[in-house]
Amino acid sequence: MARAIVTQLMFEGAAEEAMTLYVSLFKGPQITQLERYGPGEHGAEGSIKRAEFTLAGHRLACIDSPIKHGFTFTPSMSLFVECEDEAEMDAAFARLSDGGAVLMPPGS
């Protein structure tokens, strides 16, 4: 798979509903990946572990976070960056978080 930066939407149980709404609004959308949590996994069975879709050629992803936050839909926009390896991710995280406040460290 080619490396990409994907707009990431995080929900707590409404990812499929939101994705279905978004793809119904525009011509030519495509759901390209749909993975659900199974029995005994960290998330609620049947909820969206990770889904990807395109809107007007723009790649988006959504998840139902199994971790409870102080919000049900992330109050900001996230970018999901596909890195070559963990070292690249660690270096990018270190540079991007330098001097800032980390709300969700890697692994969260």
C-alpha cells in the first residue's frame, strides 16, 4: 500500500452511522475498507474497528474508539499518517509534540 495521510474521524459508537450519512450525501463515494471488532476484542463487538472511504477523491477513515474520552466525537480533526516504521513515527511525534501539549500520546 502506498503511504498516505488520511483524515481520521473518531467516534464512540456512531462511526458507521456517520460514514453512511457522509457517503449518501455526495456522488461517487466509495467505502474501501470495513473492519469490525469481533468477540473478545477491545472494542464493542460489531462496532467499527477501522473503516476507510472516499468522498470526492479525498480519503477518510473512521473508528469507534473503545477508550472512553470526555467527548463522543473528537472535538478536533485528526490526520492518520502511515509511516514506514515505528522509528519514523516516533521521530515525527517527537518533532510535532515539542513545545506543545500532548492530548493523546502514541498507543492511546
